[in-house]
Amino acid sequence: MTSPLTSPTSDGRWTPRLWGTLLVLCAAMFLDALDVSMVGVALPSIGADLGLSTSALQWIVSGYILGYGGLLLLGGRAADLLGRRQVFLVALGVFALASLLGGLVDSGPLLIASRFIKGLSAAFTAPAGLSIITTTFPEGPLRNRALAIYTTCGATGYSMGLVFSGLLTEASWRLTMLLPAPIALIALFVGLKLLPRSERERGRGGYDIPGAVLGTTSMLLLVFTVVEAPEVGWGSARTVLSFAAVAVLLAAFVAVERRSPSPLIRLGVLRSGPQVRAQLGALTFVGSYIGFQFLVTLYMQQLLGWSALHTALAFLPAGALVALSATKVGAVIDRFGTARLMVLGFALMVTGYVLFLRIDLDPVYAAVILPTMLLVGSGFALTFPSFNVQATNGVDEHEQGMVSGLLNTSVQVGGAIFLAVVTAVVTANAPERGNASPQAVLDSYRPGLVVVTLIALAGLLITLTGLRTRRERPSVVVAKSTPKETERVTVRD
């Protein structure tokens, strides 16, 4: 239920309190993305300081992904059942404390544990924050604008995290861990004042404990298996048995959800074509980009010899383009619809990836790298907000947390799975140590870039199917004679 203090006015203008509410939610999304990107550049310094092996360093990244991707379904449903405001604020406080712990520990296992706790808390703040937006802003132009700002804050956080990490790591890697803590605490205190209170969901069959256990366990095991597969081998008995166990758990989860009076995921949601396209689109879109960012970082630092800061600045044009488009994308969605923008965004991404295949050991930045970053940034600006709008439109208020958790799960699992696939392809084509010339290493990266391009192409083909159905124009909010109520009118072609 939306508080009248945070509702848009009858003419659609946003009050200062509404802006403040959105900024608090954007801060949490910014921190989630910032934390993911900052740690990568700091890993060599962390390993040298704490004496960690390469496999242990991997778990500093993977621990966060495991907690985040594994518990998103539970986090989304908890927001609906326990109250979105309560879940968001408690999880944000845990995130701040875990950030403080991560910057102070002197032990690798404790650092990995703090990263897992941060991922766990993000699994609750992300769906709760998104569902607060979708229940505060009415479906249509107002929500589209809010979601565009919200999602581009995440992309901006990811880009700025690379820059901040390059700067802070020069002083100490601990600063990269500590930076989110004060920002999270400020957002927490402001959120206590501004976030609207929401009623807990009652009378809907209680809690789906079996579904929560099965869903959470299957997601945790899936992410763990994918993260570990490149290390232990995709064809190893351990990996095969783990995937088989995931399949069994997911089958049991589906069976439980079909019979539960209050399911963790109402499976009927997935009968919607637009919903499925949004989920699969997000999975392939983020999966392709994470794989691309991983390979580009290796290429720039290991082959070209660029510093961490230099590499971060190379990504900056894409992030800046996304940030500058934040307040404009909502209007573009209103005019052209999510289906068309998703197709256009994927087309731009595929074009950028194909262009990057031209790289060599002496690249011309203005001819290859910069155009690629601008194409990728443009695709990100158009596509990612469209996923969020399409996934949450037409969904009842009491299921917004569920759908938000499902979308964020697609994002995280897609990133984990496809990054592991790209890594496996590059590893399979890597030259022997004695023959590891720069050209041979570059040649081993190209198959990975081809896989990245094919993943994005698959997403393009999926979203193209949305253009074959009759497009429904976005909802329009029309003011009634009384300023306290608005009427949603859906116009169909």
C-alpha cells in the first residue's frame, strides 16, 4: 500500500519526498553494482596482503554472487510477505555492517564470509527496492521514468566502481571494501524517514516453507556448481552430479509450487509471453556483457599493459552514456514500447561485440574500442530499463516482490552461468605456457568473444518474437476530478 506522502500528485509531478524515496532506492542499487565492479581490480592487492591463492581470490567474487543469486527468490517473496520497507531497511543495515567487516578483517575466510553476507543482504534489498518503486509509481509513464532512473543508477554504479577501485586501490584495497559502508548508512537513516510503509500480506495461505527451502537450495547449488565448474572440470563427476541434483531440486520445487496456496513463485506468471521474454532477455543480456567485460579487462591489462585506472577509463564512455540517459529513457519507452527498445538494444550490443572482434595487439582506440563502448552503452541504456518495465507491468501489487526477485535472479544467474562458459572456452583455447606469446593469448580470447556475441544474438532472437505480437501501448495515467485518485486507462492498437 502506497503512502499518500510519497504518491505522485494528480498532475503527475513528483514531490520532494517522492524524489527522496527514489534516491534512497537508487543508492542501494548503486551500491550493489558498485560492490561487484570494485572488488575485481583490488584482487591482486588483496591476495598479496592476505597471502591468498588464486582459487581463494575467486571466492571473494564468487561468495558475493553465491549469496546474491542464491537467495533472490526468497528475498523477493519475503518483501511481499514481511513488508517491503522493513525488508529493505534491515537488509541495507546488514549490508553496511558487512562492508565495515570486510574492510577490517585480516583473514581470507572472514573476508569471503563478509562478501557472502553482503550478497545475501543485496538479495533482499534489490527485489524489495524494485517492488517499492512499482507499488509507489502507477503503471505507465511515471513508473517508466522511475524505473529508467533506478536501473541506470545500477549501470552507473558498475562503471564508477571500476574508476573508484582504480583510485582507491592505489592507497589500500581496504578502502574499496569500506567505501559502501557510509553510503549505505546514510541511505538507511534517510530511508527510515522517507520510505512508504507497506502492509504485510495476510490471508494468502501462509508461508511456503518447503518452496522456500527447495528454491533457495536449488539456486545456491546451481550458482555454486557453475562457479566451481571451470576449476574442477565441466565433465567431472562432481559437476555432473551437482547439475543432476539441481535438476531434481528444481523439479521438486515446481511440484511444490503447483500445489502451494501461497507459492514462492506463482508459476502462472510464466505463461505470459512478455514476462518470459523479459526474464530470458535479462539473462542473456547480462550474461553476454559480464563475459565481455571480463575478456576486455584481461585484454587491456595483460596484453596491452594498461593500468587498472586506464582500463576503467576505457569503460567510462559506456557508463557515462547510460548515466546521461537516465531521465530520458522513460519517455522513449512511453513512445516506442519495451519490445522495440529491447530489440534495438540487443542489436546495438551485437554490433558492438562484432566490432570488437577486430582488436589486435596495437589497437586504435578511436576506431575500435571507443565505438564499441558507445554501442554497448547505448544498448545498455535502452534495454535494461525495458526489462524492468516489461517484467513488472500488469503484475498485481502483492506479487511485485516475487516478480522483482525473479528478474534479479535471471540477471545474477545469467551472469554467473555465461561468465563460466566464456571462461571455459578461453581456457580450452589457451596456449601452453611455453608458447604463450601475446598473439597466441589474443587468439585464445577470440573464441570467447565469439561466444559473447552468440549469447547476445540469442537474446536478440528471443526479443524479436515480441514484435510479432500485437503491441500494447504503455498505460496512461489520467487525472480524475478528485486529486486523490487516478484512473489507469490502457489503450490498445
